[in-house]
Amino acid sequence: MKVELQYLVVTATVCTLLFSSCCLNVSTDETRAGSGPGSNSPAVNFAAFREHFDRVYDVNSEEFHRRHLYYQNSIQRHAYLKNVSLTPQSAQYGINKFSDFSQEEFKDLYLRATADRAPPYTGLKTEGLPAKFDWREKAVVAPVQNQQACGSCWAFSVVGAMQSVHAIQGSPLTQLSVQQVLDCSYQNKGCNGGSTVRALNWLKQTREKLVPQKEYPYKAKTGICHFFPQSHGGVSVENFTAHDFSGQEEAMMGQLVEKGPLAAIVDAVSWQDYLGGIIQHHCSSQWSNHAVLVVGYNTMGDIPYWIVQNSWGTTWGNEGYVYIRIGGNVCGIADSVAAVVL
């Protein structure tokens, strides 16, 4: 893949550049990079990394040497990424909780979503859109969650959209069960991956009611489907739309405002090293592999961007969020976008 090849073609000169101990400031607090060893500790200090992220492998073990090599490889990637990320408010890349993973291991564990081909959007653009819109400000977006070592991003994306639309319609914001979708969506593969469109199709066809997360808690592994009687309360999907908005991101903005947070499939290979800021490069839309929830946008600054909730916990990125430049279909953000109707 093109972006992976770029990672590998790193000259010795570039590799001597180390990620700065302080992330660059940008024009808004929202797009500043997050904290952690990548911003507060020397990038070459593997001992500090292990202490910060509670890594307990034996220093004399094969695993230690393997993880140390992956860590050193990540520093080389950061040097390259930083060297070509010089535009204002550029994304920052550095040491984070994924820095001792190989790229293959990271993809196998976290990038397990698949994208069903979506038809091009043919509707009208919404006129008079606000310059900035964020569903979080309306208290209808649940807190960032952590999928852990389970390829369940597709379920988190769908459930995130459902619980937000439910709250937009006037119900209390309630975290719904991701585990229920993981266990019961028979058209998908649980922790081994899945599709947001197939999950929504299953929800629409079966009228399955998602129960609150506290009734069916997340376990980060695929389990046996727990069935509930029809009389049991919950939230079901009446319908959904899925479209390709590439070249039509303004229309996608209208869908976000009119229908609520959107479930999107993206190319997140380079997100292994992301700390914060606005991603403007380092993504191709050739291989969609990760599901996220688009909750807002901001076009007020020099670089307009999408506000995207991820499912890798609050210690990743901008407190669990990633910002992606609007225009050019960066990271394939507009390739497959679903809106939920309850």
C-alpha cells in the first residue's frame, strides 16, 4: 500500500530526526496534540515508555527485544511523518500506546472493519449550514470508549450513531450495548471484524432492540448472543442510509447536521502514530479498514476539519478524537458514510 511504502522509504538522514519533546501549538485548543511520552519524555527512552504504559515484559526475553525493535521503527516513522507535516495545524505523530506494536500487529488487532460499496450521494446540499457544528455541544454524544484488543470498531461506530440519534430525539443519553451487536450480528465476525452497513442491515431486518450497556457489558471478546424478549425495552433501527460523499463533503456536512452523528469507514493505517492536530496527509483512501463516528465539523479556521470520535480510549489522539481535513477525502472519510433513522 502506498502509505506503508512511504513509511519504509526512510533515509538515514531523516531517521536521525527525533520527534520533538513538545508538540507544536496550533491556533485552537481543540486541535492541540495530546500528552504522553511522545510529548513529555525523550522519544528514545524505551524505559520511560515501558513505565508510562505499564509494559511488564522481561528485559532478557525475546519479546522485549522484539518490542524494542518495533519501538525503534516507530521513531523512524515519526521522524518521516514530522518532516513532511509542515503546514499550519498539521497532525503531530509520536510515541503513544501503540509504539511497541509492529504495523502488521496493529492492523490485525485494531483495523478490522470492512467497507461495503456505498452508492454516490445524489441528493441536494443543505443550504445555510453553520460554519461550525458539534453534536457534543448538545450533550448527545456518549463518552469515548476503548475497544481494546478486539476488532469491534464497526460495532462501536454503529452503536455510537444509534445512541446519539436516540438522544437527539429527546430521550436521555444512554450508552447502548456494543457487546450485543458484537455477539448477535450474525453477518459480521465479532472481534475478527465487520461492516457498519451489514450491522445496520441486521438491526433493520430483525428490529433487534439494543439494551443499555450496563445490562449487556462490553467484554472485548466475542461471546454467545444473549436474547431478550420482545417486551424488553431497548432501541431499534427503523432505517438507515449509506452513501459515498467523495467530492461532496459539503453535502456530508448537511447530513451530519440534519441526521445526527455519522458512522464512517476510513483508512487508519497512519493513526497508529497519531498524537493530535489535523490530519491532512499520510492517508490514502485505497484500503478502508476502521470504523469511526463523525460528530461535527469546523470550517472557521484556515484548515476546515471533521471532528471524529474514535474507540481507542481517551489516552489516544485528542482525548480520544481525531481531526481530519475537510476536502480531498482525506483518509477516505467520505467513502462510506451511514446515517441512522430510529
